[in-house]
Amino acid sequence: MRSAFLLLILSLAFAAPGHAGEASFADQWAVYRDKFVTGDGRVVDTGNKSVSHTEGQGWAMLFAETAGDRASFDNIYGWTVAHLARPGTALFAWRWDPAHPAHPVADTNDASDGDTLIAWALIRAAQRWQAPKYRTAARRIAVEIRDRLLAAVARRLVLLPGRAGFLRDDGSIVINPSYYIYPAFKDLARAAPGYQWRRLHADGLALLDKARFGEWSLPCDWDSVDPDGAVVPAPGLPPRFGYAAIRVPLYLIWSGDATVSRLAPYLDLWSGFGDKPVAAWADVDDGKLAPYAAPPGMQAVVQLVEEWRHPEPKPLPVIGDHDDYYSASLMLLSRIARDEAGA
């Protein structure tokens, strides 16, 4: 199935600008940039009180690089360094809140997905534009991810969601499966060599294979790895497969780690909706579904996964007037994942 999927991608020339009837990635990036990126390079989370965070800055850098838009890339990266860089570390403060202009960075903790995305975008930009300064900056971030954001539990190497706050007193570690950006790990390993990347990749997949909860055997947005190696929904947080975990199958396809068994839980859930939009989340404890539909960006991920199962591609959703930052981001991520699947 994997080879058939890739052959179909090649035969249909899925690389930008896309197959017949689909808007080009560059055009969709221009829409995204105009809607969510300010003139000084801040990426605005329109669904979350207009805050900015490293996740958004990293995604937008990735989108700009993919579109070949160096001016926007530099603008977004420049804002990130100016407003989220911290003294004494290459990692970034995770959130900037315009509601508190005197102190917009109230929490200086980082977010490992944002750090990973920024480093990865810099690596890709260094290659595209032959810019050593990007590679140097990426290496500094990758070294700190490798040396400061990995922890061991039950003989597994796990990615901490941030530098502080995720090691529990009982020895368990809270993880976010969507922070494992598998397609980035090979590039980060080249930037900051070390055995840890290969092990992190393998152990992340092994933990994901154990994170199967409820009637659909789905991971939660937040899980916990116990000292004995058991993986459970993170205590104290909603036991939901939802807005974060939707990125897991996307990254699996992008990295070439998708298998029938790994994607089956998502397909089992979504098949129950037929031609109707899927629900925005599913509670793995009681089976309750969100009373509202997932936004179009999540539907784009559903389509990507279903195409992996039955390679009958059609144009992915495009950014509409009512799409917020997160929905639009998932649309662009789905496009790149499809174009680069298994590369």
C-alpha cells in the first residue's frame, strides 16, 4: 500500500503547484500570509485571542520556505527572534500575548514542537537558499532539543513538551504525541548529530503504538508514560483525541512511518461518519463525540489519511473566509505532507 500510494503521487505530479483543479501552494500561502501574518512577521492565532506562539511561527516559516518566499521567511523568523528568544538558550519562549503589551511573554517556558519546527524550517531554508547562517541557527536549537528536552522513562527516550512542568512526582512523564514531528528528525540529526534522534524516533513510534485508548484505540492529545512503561491518558486533562492528536497521522504519512495498523484507529473512527463531516473530538473514556464538526483543516487531514488507504486523490480544501489560523495551518501542512510523503 505504501509503494502504491507513493507511485500514485509521482504519477499525478503532486508536487507544487498540485494536480489539476487544485490551487497552487504558493497561492494558498499568499492567502494564509495575508490573513494571519502581520507586517512585522507575527503569526496571529485568530482562534485563540490573537496570541502568537512558536508553533505558529515555525509553521509559517515552513510554509514560506516551501513557497520559496524568502522575504516572508526572514520577516517571520526575525519577529520570532526579537520577541521570543531568551538569554542563555537557543530555545524560545512559547507564547506571546498582545493583551498584555507591557509583559507579553508571561511564561518563558518553551514548547518542543515549536522549537522543532523553527529548527527544521531553518534547515530547509539553508538548503534552499544556500544560507549558512540559517544552518548555524538551526544547529544551536537542535543541540538544545537533543540535550535538554529528552528524558528517559522505562528504557524509552521521550520528548518533553517543554523544558519545565512535565516530569511528575510519581516518576511519570506527560507527553504530547503531536509534538513528535517525525519527518523533521532526520534533518535535525544531520544538524546536530547524535544517537538520540534515531532512538527518539523509534521510541516515539513504540509509545504511540501503545497509546490506544477507548473503543477506537486512539491516542489522546496528552498522554502520560508511567515508570513501568505503561502509556495512559494524562491525568487531569480531558481524555480526548482532538485538535492536537489530529496531527499524528499527518506526521506519520509525511515521514513514511504510516502503516495499516497505525492508521486503522483513525480510519475506524472517521468511517462512522460516512459522507458527513467528522466530529472535532472523541472522548476515549466514554465514547462521547464533539457536538460540532471538525473545521475544514481537520477535514483535510482526514482526506489525506483516507487517500493513503485508497489512493484516489482529489483537491484538498482551500483556505476560506471563515477558517481560523489553526484550520488554515492544517490545510497547508496536509498539502506539504502529501507532496513529501516518505521523502
